[in-house]
Amino acid sequence: MHKVLWLVLPAMLVGIGAYGGWQWWTLWRFVEATDDAYIQSDITVISPKIEGYIKEVRVQDNEEVKAGQVLFVIDDRDFAAKLAQAEGAVASGEATVGTIATRLRWQQAMIDQAAAGQQSAEIDAERTQLDLKRYAALTASDYASRQRYETAEAEARKAEAALLKARAGLAAEQGQLAVMQSQKREEEARLQQVRAVSRLAANDLDNTVIRAPLAGVAGNRAGQTGQYVKPGTQLLALVPLPRVHVTANFKETQLTRMRPGQIAEVSVDAYPNEKLQGRIESFAPASGAQFSLLPPDNATGNFTKIVQRVPVRISLPADGPLARHLRPGLSVTVSIDTRGESDVATGDGIFGAAQARPAQPPAPSR
């Protein structure tokens, strides 16, 4: 029996070692894994755009909400009054613009009347000039008296003065028209301003009702009835479940053969009996240290090389067995099989095509 064991045991050990070596050569050396990975989601923080007191809270923690559902209502009395005030200013501005438009039409009629008066004065001036010429010829031939000539001359001068007056009146009326047109443009600009104020007031009134921008699950509710809030105050966090993904922080030495589209096996610590299959979606544009509050500056003196980690985004199937159970923050383990990918020296991987090396000049002949 001992002889059999001494013969079989080494053979088994050799077989196990050969099998392990074969698995390492064909599979294990291509698998990159990390437990520095977590479920994440695009969490939306709900904040008000205006300041005021919360009048109603219509959502509870962990409640599923639909897109457009009312979450909070802020007291709107002040905003309604501001809107009414702005609408009154708009009505006043529209009335002023309408009055100026009516005055412009009236002024145009006055210009037409002055133009007609000028035309009449021109005709009278032309007629008196002709009469003056005729009486001048008759007076020279003693067919008309000197008095009649002087009367014709006076009428000609009077007609000339009337023509100058008519022209001046027409110019004045036209100048008044230009002034009124400028006033209308000024009032129209002021009307646009009050209309903009009215729209802003209407927007503020609408913003007193805070709605969900997307469907999800409400959490971390901080807004309470009667609380005074300002723009930017965090009232609620909205998690768009079940739309989640995995962020796995791989070492930089593990990225050599990784590329988008590779299948990733995800094991959730909370559900160890279930395995999920995801795909590499994208790679972060920099390592996690570069996005930290105080990025490392390795040119300041002492240097200790530390392997950096790069966040890798992995998409999960929307119809997976754990789709309704996954929550952001859960820990997972990710394994990626990189078989079939060329070495980085050939230009594949996340770093793109390797630059072609310039050809070396031939050695000079001796």
C-alpha cells in the first residue's frame, strides 16, 4: 500500500502541477482581477433655484418617483405678488407704446397737413411772382399805376414769407416725428425689459414647485416642512435605479491588454451566489490620484514610486438577475479575461496604436 501511495502521489502531484501550469499558461495569466471596485450610479442632487420656506414635502425616503413628479413645494405668495407687479408693469408699458403709436399716426397727419400748406404756399408764391412780373412790365409802359405795382410786390413778398413759414412748419413737424419715433423705440426697449422681468418672475413662480428631473428612488432627504432654503441647498438625492454601473480601480500594470468591449465577470459581495457579466465601457482619462483634492507632486524632493490605479467603467445588463437589487456603494470583485489581445508593444490596448519607430539609417560600409 505504501509503495502504491509513493508511486501514485508523485504522479498526482505532477498531474496537478501540469494542469495548473496549463491553466496558468492558457487562462490565468490573461485574467486581470481587482476587489477595489464598487457599484455606482449617476446620482442627482435636488436643489431649489429660489429661496423661501418649504410649504409641502411630497416625497419620502426610499420612495420610487417618476419623472416630473412633485417633490417639494415652496411658499409662492411673494413670487405671485412679484409676478403680478411685473405683469402690471408690462401692461403699463404696452399702453405707453400704444399711446406713442397713436401720436405717431396723428403726427404723420400733421406732417401731411404741413406738406399741403407748403404746396399751397408755393403755388401762391409762384402766382404772385408772375403778377409782379406783369405789373412791372405794365408800369414801365404806363399801363398800370405805380401803386398797383407796389401792391403786387408786397403780395409777392408776403407769399414768399408764407412759403418760408410753411417750409419751416413742415420741418418742425418732421423733426417732431423723429423725436416721437425715438421715444417709441425707448419705450419699446423699456417694455422688453419689463417683459423679461415678468418672465423671470413667472419662472420663479414655477420654480416654487420642485419636480423630479428623472425617474428613480429618493434618498438622503434633508428638506423638511417649514425649512428656509436657498439656491443650492441639498434637499434630496435621486438615484436613477436600476441604471447602475461598476467602477473598478485597476492597477496601471493590469491595463496592458484591456480595451473597451471586453467581457467582465462581476461578483457582488452582497450576493455571492450570483455572477454578473458586464462589459468594459470606458477608461478614466487620468489616474485616481490626479483627481484627488491634493494631486501628488513628485518633483518636490523625496520620491517613492507607488503603483497607480485607473478607474475603469463597466456597464451591467439592464435585465440581469440582480438589476433591481444593486445599490450604489456595494462592493464587488471584477475579473476580466484579456485573451486574444496583442501585447501593448504591437499597439493594442487602451493606450492606442504605438507610434512607429523611425527606421535606423544603415551602417556605413567600411
